[in-house]
Amino acid sequence: MESRRNSGISEGKRTVFRARAQLRGGGLPLYLPRPGSAKFAACALYSMDYRDADLLLQLTRRWVPEWATADLDIALIEKGGSDRCYYRVTARAGQEGPESVIVMVYTDRRPDNASFFPATEVLGLSGARCPKIYHHDPAERLAWIEDLGQRDLWEYRGDNEQRMDLYQSTLRQVARLHRLKWDEIPEHLAGNLQPPFDEKLYRWEQDYFFDQFAARFSAAEMERLEEIRAQQEFTELREALASLPRSPVHRDFQSQNVIVKDGKTWLIDYQGLRQGRPEYDLASLLYDPYVSLSEAERAVLRDYYFALQRDGGPECTAEVYAMCACQRLMQALGAYGKLGVGDGKTAFLQHIAPAVENLRTVLHASGLLPGLFEVLTLRESALCEAGFAASP
């Protein structure tokens, strides 16, 4: 899960660093938005010192079509939960070629970073819309990617006229991925994607929830939390999901990982693509803690997606959808605890309350995991102790 990111650059609203990158042909202004954490600052400084800025812009001229002699501006795009850095490089007015591109700088600390590139090809095979890659330099861990713009699905959360249409468009895109047969993916791509959802991964998600979230925020004592974690219902849930047929899935399918451009939706941040249940992606989007959907809206969108898959797509059920929603929301809460407290990124803590409410909603409606209600009773002071105070 990744927190809300600030994609645009506006000097009137945000503090920026101004530096000079000495390039052939003269100096060029380099704008760096002030990052929100020490870790992010370290990432920016490591990636964008003067020598690196010079090199990055020279390489951009080499790899972006028709930009060989372009005058360029560069800006850091803030990201919340990953160790990747993104930069928007913009050509001056009148320049041929694209108006802007995204440069991704990544590390080898997360194995899914390199999986972004075969995942892009898999999405292309499925017919789902995703950004094209102008060039990838795996040795330097750099990539130049199509810039789809700065408006994601999250930004339409309050748009009652367009929101449902955009959600349906988004579901049509991911349904294409889910309909792709795994054996239709070439081995050189499939072998470089992330490991599939299996009982071990579902167990990891549950442990992540108990270790990173429940241990920090639940009102239950640690001994009681361990008793609940060991209950058979959690074993049965992960074993049941692991026994079902699998399809290619996005893995982090939520409102900030869908870009809206020219009224169409595009998938991004899909480096976690792997085999899993399509209902996991569906639940990730419809129970996304970043957006408040009513139960009526969720029901309409769920049924819309199920209808998309009835003719030749994977078989989906409301029961499995509820099971996947439990798993996904436990994983999300674990991520908020780890990032918000463990990594000091307190902005993630604001998503805990809606995620807890969404999980309670699923539990009430489905009857699954009755022992989880006790875990979801939180200590009143927990969020304040972790550094988050809700706005009055």
C-alpha cells in the first residue's frame, strides 16, 4: 500500500529546492520538492546530486524520441511507501516529441522493483492500458516511462457525476488482465514476475497484520492476540484461498494506482503482478481505505465486474470476494502500522480508521473470522502515541 502522493509541482503552494545542474550548452534549473521524511530526503539526495542530475538529463535526451537537443526541466515526484524515486522531465514549449516523461530510479532492495518491466509486457498482452516504456537500463536501474499525467482515480472520489463511470472503466481494464491465461504468458516474462499467492503468502499477510498492526494498536493483550492468531479460522481462510484456481492479478489495485487521462483509465504501480484470485484485486479497489464508497456502490461495482467475467472469464463468487477482502484489509492495516510507526511515515496512520471500519463491515456481512472483532477494538490513545492526531 502506498500513501497519497503529491504528483504536481506548484511553487505557489509547495516549498521547492532550487539548484543548478551544469549541463552541456549551459545551466538548467533543477527543482526538487521538499520531501516529507528523512528517508525520502536521503533518496532524493542520493539520486539527484549535481553530477547525477547532469547525467540523468543527458541520458533522457538520448532515450526519449526527438529530445536529442531539447531544453528540459526536471522535478521530483514524491512517493509515499516505496524505495523508488520518480522524476518528471518536461520539455520546453514547442519541443517535438512527448511533453513530458517519467524517470524511475529504483534499487535492488525490493525484488518486485525489477518485476515492473515484465509486468508491463504482460499487461500489454492482456490488452489492459498501461504506460509504455521508452527505455530501461537494468544495470543502472533507470527507466524512462510514458507520463500519463497527474490525475489518479483518487482525485475523483468526490465527483458524483464521473466516479462510477471511471470505476467501471477501471474494472474493465483489470478484467482484461484477469482473463489472461497464465500459460499464455511467455516463460521469460512469467519467470521474472513475483511468486504467486499461496498458503505461505496468505499466512504472511495475516502475520503482518498481527505483528505490525494489532501488536501496536489493539486493546487486546499480547497473550490474547497470540491466541486469536492461532485460531483455526485463520488457517481455514488461507488454505481455502490457496486451493482455488488463480489468474494474473495486479496485487495493489487501489485508487492511487489508476491514472485517468482523457476520460480513460490506465493501470500503474503493478510491479507486484502475480498469480492470485481476481476477487483480491476487486476487493482491494472497492474496500480501498483511501476512498469512501457506500455499500450500495460497492454492490453495483461488484456485480458489474462479475458480469464482465461471466463469458469466458474466471469464475468469481461473493463468498471468495469477502474472503479476499478480509485478507487485503489485514494486509493494508499491517502496512499502515509498519509504515506509519516502524518507518515514521505518520501520514499513513490516518488510513487506519477507515480500513478498520471497512474490515468490520466485511466481517459483519460475511460471518468470517469472528475472533477478529476483538482485535479491532483499538486502544484510544494508540494513534496519538504513534504520532497521529486527527484534525478537529
